[in-house]
Amino acid sequence: MPLQITGVITDRSVTISPDGFGAGPVVITIANETKDSHTLTLEGPRVSERVGPINPADTAAIQKTLPEGEYTVTTATANDEGDIDPGKIKVGPERESGSGELLLP
């Protein structure tokens, strides 16, 4: 089962939460809280994924299996202002799978 990660684009930075977790499948849902549309790029070891444009007050998702390593989440606008600090993600060793385990009430 993929780990659900959230993020937000503000006028100052891209923030990802949590920004550290074990390797494996993830779904990163990003909300755009700026007045501009943004294209979002996730880059790291053997991964380069782009999504967008993400319109103001809208969300987008990236679904990937991330290997161990460090990742950068950057944004770009149509006018490519480039003044938004990138988000950073640190992916550690592969996390244990929860599949096949019985969920008890």
C-alpha cells in the first residue's frame, strides 16, 4: 500500500510532509496555495517525474515507487520566476510492507 505524503506550494517554498520516510511506493498530493499555476518536478535517484500545471487552489498527485536517496521537489511557472525554494525529501532504507497483515478492530 502506498504511503500518503502531502505537500504545499506557497509563495516562498515547497513543503513536503513528512519529508523523511522509507523507500517504497508513495502518493504525493500537492496543493497550490499561490496565485499562479505551477508545474511540479520530483527529481532524485533514477526518478524524474513532472506534473502540472497545477492551478491556484487546486491539487495534483505524483504516484511513484521511490528508491533510497535524496529528492528535490521544484516548481516552475509560465513566467519562470524561480523564487520559490524547493522542497527536500530524504528516503531511507525500504520500509516493511503491511500487505498480508490482518487488521484488527
